[in-house]
Amino acid sequence: MSDELRKIDIPKRDLPKKFVEARRRRSGSAYGCVVCDLPIPEPKFMCHVVDGGGAALHVGDEDRYVPDDGDLAFLPLGTDCLRRHPELKPYAHKVEPGTFG
Ligand SMILES: [Zn+2]
């Protein structure tokens, strides 16, 4: 294996359960942030989650990625979590308004 894909372990952030549940009640079935699990109905950033959920794929390696069983596709990344984890920036796809959902 010469050209390893660049991936990053997705950090986890535990928010108070009550807070997440309250947001969940308001946001229905929206997907949760990959870091903190808060539902994000209109995500501004998405991560391509691979390896069954633990890792995100580098934006620059998208065209070399071959989907496998661990491909969980694109999930939201909250702007707050991105700010707290600047190391995730190269792994965050910017969502153009109106293209998702
Ligand atoms: Zn988050």
C-alpha cells in the first residue's frame, strides 16, 4: 500500500443528555453532528465518515476513495465543533446553502 488515504479519528464531545434530547425533540429526524451528536437540520459542513464511523476522509482524497462496508457517507459536522477542532478542517466539506436535505 503506497497511497494511503488520509483519515482522521473523529473526536467525541459529550454534551449533557438532556440538552441533546431537547434539541432532538425540536429537530425530529435530522442527522446528528459527528462529534457531539446534536441534531443539525441544516448543516453547513459535512464529513465523509468511513471505517464504520470512527474516522473521516480527507477532502482531497475523495476521488481515490473506494466505498466499502464501513462507508457511512456524509454526516453533519456542527460549526461549533469544527471551531473547537480546527484539525478537522481538511476533512470538512462545505455545504452550499440549499444543496442538502
Ligand atoms: Zn457537534
